[in-house]
Amino acid sequence: MSLIQLQDIPLPDHTRPGGFDHAAIHYASARLYVAHTINNALDVIDCHTDRYHHSIPDLIGVAGVLVSEEGNLVFTSNRGENTVGIFRPDDEANLFKVPVGVRPNGLAFDVGHGLLLAANVGDPDIPSSYTLSIVNLEKRKQVRSIPVPGRTRWAVFDDRSNLFYVNIADPAQIVVLSSQDTPHIARIIAIPSLGPHGLDLDVDQNRLYCACDARALVTVDLDTGEPSSVLDLSGVPDVVFYNADLKHLYIAIGDPGLIDVFDTQAMAKVDAVPTEKGAHTLAFDAGRNKVYAFLPQSHRALVFADR
């Protein structure tokens, strides 16, 4: 096995049936932030001790979390109130919110231009609600709303090219957005599998890894802008994280509850590690080669080491 379980971390009970969503780590403080969506809070874990530390409340429907190490910032997408939250890890009390589009989810940040992208899930009953919101941090407001053709999923930013990449569930595609000058859609990458969902960037091999609802992992070659391979997954995926040191890719599969592990040099699955049914979200600690899986039924986190 590639992932060895180290321990589990009890987390606060759910206030009602539900669970967790995206998570991210601030390495300077060794703090992990996970969206405890059903509790309208971020749960904070100390990565040194792998223990629950505290929660940050009043983030209604929090779904996405993103950390900018360079900017020393944490961002949240608060889907239940159509805002993004922004705070410094050492100054949670001064968290502020910025209104964005309908049901924000995916987040990506261009620290050089001070621009946060919120990918809005939208509402099929609200016309033209599938959008990307661009938030200017200095101005503390949304400065641009860009329509997209369908429901958004996750997003990443490539600072080498000043490009945002955003998954669209249907039609199956990745929208490529330039952050230079006035942010705009630069091109569209068609994805040959239904339901692009989780997304991560492999800088070393200049690739995107796109996990799709059709139980497929699609690799996109950024040199050509075209999909280069399609591999089978163990189930419907969600969150994706790439380990650049070990060249491993971790993909959360909520049903039956697994982490699919791929060797990205051989582009082959090397493991399928049991978690818990419904565990569709992960965090990855690159400094310690640890993977965290968040379990909605037992409201805890499993901690694994990759060796």
C-alpha cells in the first residue's frame, strides 16, 4: 500500500445531517482548514499534533477553502450566503466577506494581481447564474462577473502563465481565463468524459488532472491544450491533490469510500485505500507527505502517510 494510516482525529458533531467539503493547509502555521459545510464553519486542525484545534463560525454553507501561502491569506466560498470570506491565519477576528455570484464553490487566487476567482455553481432556476466572479482584494469587491456555459466545479491558477482553469460540469470542458489586463476567457478545453469535477495542476509535467463524474481521470497536456489520456476510477470522484515529490495523485471517491492513488509517471493506479462511504474530500500536506480524508458519517478525519 502507498498510504499508511497513522491516526484519526475526532471533529465536532454535525448540527444536522451533512458533512464536509474542501480543505487546505497553511504551512507557516501548520494549520489545516476544512469546510464543515453543515455546521457553517471551518474546522481547524493542528498538523503538528494532528488534533482538532477550534472552529471558525458564521460561514453560511461554506464549501470551498483556499490558502495562499505567499499572500498569507485564507479564502472561503460561502455557498449559503453568496459571499467569499477572506482572513489572515493570525487574524481570524478581522475576517471580512465580499458578495459574489450565486452559490460560490471553487476558488483560485492570483497573488501577483491580487485577484480571487470564485466559481459560482449557480441555480438552474435563475437565468445567467453560472458565472465566475473576480474579486479585487485591494478594493474588497467584485470587479467582474464572467458568464460560463454551465455549472462550475473546482478551479486552479497557474502563475507561470497567469491563467485560471475552471471545470464546467456540463458541457464537459475546462474554461481557461487570463488574469492579465481585464480578466477574460482565453480558450476552452473540451473534456472527453462527462462531469469534470476535481482539478489539480502538475507543474513538473505541465499537466492538469481532471477527475470526472463518469469515473474517469482525464490528463490535459498544457503544451498542446488537449487531453492526452483517460483512465478509469473506482467510482464518482470529487477532490484531487497532486504530490509533486512522490509523483502521486490522490482522488477522493465518495462511494464506496476510497482514495484512488495514481503514479503519474507511469499513469497507472497503484492503490485504492478505504475511507468511509460519503468521504468525498481530502487535504494534502506536501511538507509531511500526509493525506487527510474527512468522514461525514463519523465526523472525523483519517490521517495517512505516503511512503
